Amino acid sequence: MQILIGGEDEVAFRIAEALMDEHDVTVLLPKEAISSGLERLEVRIFPGSTSSGSDLEAAGVADVDHFLACSPVDERNLVACAAAKRLGARQVTCILPRHSVRETENEASKLAFSLGIDRVILPAEKLAQEILRIVLIPGALDVEAFEGGRVRLVKKEVKEGVHIASGDLRTIGVPKGVVLVMCRRGEEIFIPQGDTHFQPGDQITAMGDAKGINRLLTRYLRDRTRTDPRRATIVGGGVVGTAVARGLLAAKWNVKLIEADESRATDLAAELDCMVIHGDGTDLSIFEEEHIGEDPVLVAVTSNDEKNLLISLLAKQEGVTRIVTRADKATNERLFERAGIDVVRSARGAAINSILRAINASDKDLIAELDHGDVKVLRLDVPDELNPTPLKDMQAPVFAIIGAVMRSGEIIIPQGSDTIQGGDSILVFCASEDEETARGFFDTFPSQAKE
């Protein structure tokens, strides 16, 4: 697929890097924004303006399958997308990082439709949606849904005394409809086996149907020594914080929102049915006066990474058991996790995930990147000539495991005795470093399967 990315924002560079191995990628950006980091990527670099029709034409926009506008300015991206569509780009996607044109994605989509733009993405709104999915499941570190929600993925930490840690996996087993696709123990990641004995602090990632995942969370991973009241404190009343507050309130949670800007706090107090506190989220006296340490969840989503980290560390010190933090600088995501923050997410990361899924949807190929890109979920087609073969006879030589099978519209969460056959589509969970080998293995099932 030929893809033209217009813009100098970090999102443009990260998307180019993610797509360059499988697609023909060109990046159009101002000459002064071309850096040595971008030149190291295996992409074509074309100096010019994304909002210039002549520059778009010179960059080959008429021949591309997909054009992405990723500059830091909303209006420039809208102009670029409208021009790209008029000049012949088959699909165009517009990123609106500042919400200066429309407040919500629904509103922006209406404007985009009038301009002939196929898709708009508001990174802050995508981030809020990610945070809500995670917060609404007690203890979850990550939550994803595939195949129209029929396949779920959840990541959760093993706590002291939970059932799944009471013996080896062969003895304990897992619920029907669940595959344990990964365990992270410190810096090590591995696929759980029968002799695996989970330890407190391990982070388990599971894929399965809704019923199986629910049973795993409530019977195998539930910490019965703790209750999880639906209370949360949100620090930061911007687009992300407000959207998260609305979502939690709709789910009948008790919410406190802290906002530093007095005028904004006053407006939010009139708009939201929750306690809105005007103050600095790094002020320890607010934590003590409002008993924030007693809340099971704190969400730090100001627009400043360093402030979010300080807020999160204060919350941890005060006893908050689950902390979700915004970190928009790519280098900060892993750093914050090493500092002990439970869940770290970025608006840019949320936008990138959404774009990658949209671009790869037609290929039914890469559908998700998880753990800051350490692991991937691929949707692959099984060769038609493969006879029904037991899953246990198809052990990939690398970190890769089948999490779900799609067959004639049916979803199968496979066990070792289940078979894979020609015409199936499969969801493969694999380490990023093993992606190429995993693709090769699953593309040549007939020769890899045991006789």
C-alpha cells in the first residue's frame, strides 16, 4: 500500500516507523523539520508544505492509497486532507490534536464529511476512551476488544493470595474460553506453560470471549481481601479529564475532579454532577483534606507529563492503590512505569493505535500494538490447503501464540485439542522482535505441521 504522511508532529514520525516495513511510505514536511532521526527511517522524505496543493501533487498524492495529515495545527490538517482528496488520494485521515475546530469526534466527523474527508481522529478523545476501558474493569492494566467485541484482551497483575497463584498452571487450569498469551515478570516476558507457577507481581495478559474473561477476572485473579468501591479522583479538567469524568459518572461512579484553572473549575462544577475542586493537583494538603488516598483509583491527565508524574507519586504515597497517568512524551511512558505507575497512556499513542488499525483493517494484518510496542496482535489467514490439524502440533519456534480462531463467522477460543484448518483466520499474539518469523511460520502451516 502506498501511504503519504504529511506533517512534522511526532505522531507522523512514529506512524511512518510503524508502517515502513509493510508499506511504501513517503513523508511530506517542511525542510527545516527534517531531522537525522527521520532520515534513518526507511521512508521517502519530500520537503514541502502539507497545505500546498502543488507540493502534495509533487509528492505523488494522486497515486496514494492513504493520506494522513499529522501537523500540529488542526486547520492545516483539514486543508491538507481536503486538498489530498480532491487531488486523488483514495483514503484520507485527518488528526486534530488541539480540538480547536470541533470538541468531539462526532462533531468533527460531520465537518470532515462535508469536506470529503474519510476519517478524523482526536487524540485526546481516543486517550479518554482507552482510560475508561481500563478503569471500568477493576485492577486492569490494559483492555482491548477485537472482532467487534467478540474477542477480549485484558492485562492484570497477580496479587497475593489469588486463586491462579495457588499452584502450577497445569493443576489450576484456566476458564473455558480463555488463552493466557503472555506473562511479564520484571523485564522478562514469556508464554505461560503447564509448569508455570504465577507469582505476586506477575502481569498476565489473557485473550478470550467475554464470558471466559469475566470468569478469569472474578474467580482466578480477584483479590478477595480488598473491595473495589466505584470511587475515583481525576486531576486535570481538560478534554481528557472531562471525558473520563463523564464516562465514570455514566457508569455510576463517585468522582472528584481537581482543576487548577479557577474559571474552568467553575464551568465544570456547573456542567458535571460531581465534586469539582479548584486547586493544584500537586498540593499535598488537598490530598489530605479530601481523603484522596482512600480512593481506589486516581487518574492524572493534566497536559504536563512531569506534573502528572508528581501527582501520581503523591497519590501512591497517600495509599491510592491504582493509578492511571498521562505521559505524552514517548520517552516518558516506560520511565513512568519504572517509577511504579500502574498504567501509563498517551494521547499520541492512542491516536497512533487507531490509525494503524484503520490502515491495516483492509489487510486483516496488524491490528494492535501493546506494551509500548513490545508485542503485537496479528490477524492472519490460514492457507486453504491445510487439513484439520490439532493446535498442539503447531508450536511456533518463537514467542507467538494463537489467541482466537475465526471460522465461518464463529469465534473459537482454542485449546490444545482444537484444530486449525484451511480457510480459518487467526489472531496471533507475538513479540514484536519475532513478528517476521511468526508470520513466516503461520503462512506455511502445511509444511510446519507435524506429520
